Amino acid sequence: MKKANKKEIINALESIAVYLEIKGENSFKVSAYRKAANALERDERTIDDIKDPASLQGIGKGTAGVIDELVQTGESSLLKELKNDLPDGLLPLLKLPGLGGKKIGKLYRELEVVDVSTLRKACEEKKVQVLPGFGEKTEEKILAALEEFGKRPERLTIAQMIPVAELIKDRLNEMDGIIRFQLAGSFRRGRETVKDLDFILSTKEPEIVGEQIATMKNIKEVIGHGETKISLELQFDDLIVPVDFRMVTDEEFITTLHHFTGSKDHNVLLRQRAKEKGEKISEYGVVQEDTGEVKTFQSEEEFFKHFGLTYIPPEVREGRGELEVYTENHPLIDLGDIRSDLHMHTTWSDGGNAIEEMIEACRERGYEYMAITDHSKFLRVANGLTIDQLLRQHEEVRKQNEKFSDFTIFTGIEMDILPDGTLDYEEEILKNIDFVIASIHSAFHQDEKTIMKRFKRAMENPHVAMIAHPTGRVIGRRDGYSVDLDQLIEMAVETDTILELNANPNRLDLSAEWVEKAQAAGAKIAINTDAHHVAWLNHMQVGVKTARRGWLKKETVVNTWSSDELRRFINKHR
DNA sequence: GCCGTTTTCGGCCCGACTGTTTTCAGTCG
């Protein structure tokens, strides 16, 4: 029997939790299996290196037994048994809003609902509304949810959310009665995708503010409207965005902001810690359990300090050891550390702005240097530069460069690694370019070995400074090519090739998870916007957020260095 | 199911909102 790998074990534990939930098991037992899955996921080691799973916090005798069985045999008798007991068509029903394990269990036992279609039938025959605990409205809602089921993506990309978030902020700014507001949730933590947007508002007049929110433009539906919480679905063309608004007093603002920034795992860990001190954290403050005294805070710094911690940036509040690390300062890279952008396009290839405009925009952003990197000749669809054009462009860049004593413009190129593994320009050309980027834009279907050969050849070329968007993924649209990232990182360290964190919110490539691994291995990262328009230079913020999610320090990121330092690094092997 | 210098039993993070109920269970984040 094939042994189960770590991912399969985590999935099995999560499946067990879901089945138990539908069975109506004790909810703490259910969450014990989820906690065990989380504990495994958080641990960096492989399943073989974790000799004794029960030694991990959250894994005891029971779940360790399940894990051991999966490791030994590749199967779990408990999971098998559950699968025999319950139809697996019930599992997707948990995704329907308003339906949880308890209700699904009841539907199964009382009405023999086993999947989406039997559930729809039961609703249509009006059998659901007569069940105790259900009613007419519940039945209607289930039917409506079934109608929408599968039509909408579960998570929305940051690229889609950025303009929506800005629009809502503008509207809140125009409303009466709001003292201050902030966007919280996974958006604030910088996740690649989000389920919804969470806004925290402070006000003395929740009814007045609530009324304005519930009547704002673009509302598709008001999901809920209570005294302090309003849930909406906003619609912009095809895009439907769930948005939650929470209203509190200004004193409560900071603890509410922290609570709804999450993550859930982070909150749970911090609350457990508070409990050990005889305190209780809620949205409204920290309660001294013996006296009932409620403490509120002026800032999140102050809040964390209360628990003996320094400020924990939202990006790392994932319950992955931040409470242990942030007993002292642990600075991560910051937007203010960025001194250049090393990947962008102009009208010479497929960009929308002239060289001068890009220079001006970079200077406005306070950078000290930059690189102009248009596409190479192979990429005809993007109007890649012929050798003649390239030489003329670099002449132009050098001329521009002479204008400034306080700013440096690198000549550059985003050169294609061709399907056969050769590079788009000869050594003779490359040796005169300041910043050579190599990247893959073709033959995505090739197998991993072939792709890795292409990368290897590029990275071993002494003139190639950086690999751009290493996986080629576009979030929510395509996975990219088959690349062995562990090996790529290894090669990057060996050849001193920089790996890119492409800050385009559709790409975020490398991801937070992989830049973290790259940093651990000693590789260097550049955060670049790959801007095709001056406005896209602002994506640097998103890139830095992603870097922070990967715990990147300033030193790891080459565009926090001075231009001389970077030049020395690039020219080391030339 | 997990956990424990108060505990090997009895807790487990906490609260808003809805729809079902006549005081609360279920869901959600």
C-alpha cells in the first residue's frame, strides 16, 4: 500500500472533521481534527521527519493514531468507516451559505437528502420547511443558494478587489457620522485572494451610518442588517463582492480592528494567551475576568504591548509562530525601504508610456534608480525589440541618464528563454546591458525537466541577473509552467541569480510561501512591478505586502540596496 | 479529541445576526 504524503494526511484529517460535523459530533471533537490538520500544516518538516506527531501541540493520542495509520498504510479506517456511513454528496452542501453540519445532518436523517439534487427536490416538495428548526425562509434561502451554487468563484483575487476597496473607501469618506474607518480582514493581511472585504468603522450614530451604508450604490442584496453589523453584496458588472461593515465606538476601534484583521488562528492563539493571564479578549476590549474591568487601546502597538509583544504586522498574523518571534523587534521589509523598480515596459515594446514618463514616475515615487526592461525580439506579440531597436533604445536611456546626478537609469531587457533553451540575444549584445532579465513566455506545456533545463541554461549565463515571474502563473486563471521551485532556488543561490517577486496582483510570482523558502536558502529577491503603465508602478505596495507575508527582511531584497551595491552583485560573475 | 504547577474531568475564543422560537440553536467569521 502506498504511504500517504503530508498533504494527503492533512486532507484526510480535514475530511474526517467534515464528516464528523455532518454526523453531529461534539463540535470540539470536530475542531480537534481540524487543529491536528493545522498543526501538521504549520510544521515545516516532512511527515517522515516528524517522528512523533503526538509531540505537536494540538495532536494527541487519537489523531496521532490516525496519522500513523495513514503513514503506514496510506489509509484511515476511521475515514473509511465515515465514508461508508455517509454519502459523500453531502460534503459540498457545507459550502451553501446558511447550511452547516447540524442542518445537513438533519436533512440527511429526516429527508434522505444525499446531494445537491435530492436537496433541491426536498425543497421544491416543501418538505424542508416543516422540519423543526427549519422554516419557509430557510427553504427559500436554500433554493436560492442552490441556484447560485458553483456559478461564482469562492475567492476573489486581490487584483479584482483593489479598485472595489478604493471605491468603498471613497464612499465612506463622504458619509456622515463616521469618526474613522479601516479595511481589515485577509485583504489587510495581504492574502492573494479574499472571500470578502471587512470594514471597521467607529461612530456615535450607528443607525445613521448604517442607513447610509444599506442604501449605497451598487447593492445587489442586503444579506444582513443588525444594529452594529451590515453585510452586503455589491455588484460591479459581472463581479459580485460580499462586504461586511462593523460599527463600534471609537474606544473599541483598535480591538475590533485587531479582531477582524485576524487571522482566526492568530486570534485563537492570542486569546488562549490572554486566558492564561486571567483576561478575555473580545472585539470590544480586554476584560479582566475577576474584576470585569474593560481595557481599550489607542493603537495596535499598545494592544500587543499589553501581552508582552511588539507590533505584529498584519501580514504575519497567521498563527505560524509570530507570538514567539515578536517578543522583540523583528523588522520586515517595508515599502519605504524600496529604492528602485527593476522590471518595467515602455512604448518601445508593449508598455503604454514613454521612457521619460516612466523615469518621471519612478522619481516621483522617491526611487534612486530603475531599469527599463522591454521585451526581446522573440516576443513578437508584445512587439519585442530587434537588435537595432535595442541598441537605439539603450542609446536613448543613456542620454536620459545623463540628465540626472541624483538618479540612475539602468539599461535593461526582459529577454525570452526560447523553447529550445537558447537565449534570445547573443553574448555580444548581452554584455553591454546593465540589467538582463530572463523569462519564459512560451512552450508552457513542456515537462518539468525541459523547463528546468531552460532555466539552468539562462541562470548559468554570466550576464543574466534575474529570472522574472518564475512560475508564470496568473492567479485564478492559469497555473503556469512545470517548474521545480526547490531546484530553481538552489540554482539561484549557486549562480547568484536574483529571483523576482513580480508585484502584479494578478501574478504575485513568486508567492509568499516560496520567497520565504528562497530567503531561507540564501537566495536574493527583487520586488518589481513589471509595469506596462505608470499607474502600475503602484503595485509595489502589493509586492511588498506579499514579501512581508513571506517574512522577508530588507537585506534579502536587492532593490533596497544602493545602485552601486546592486551593480557589484550583478557584475560579480561577468 | 486535546489539555493540565489550581485540574485526569470539564472545560475548550467570542459575539452578531437570522430564523426559528417564545428563550435559543445554528451559522458565520
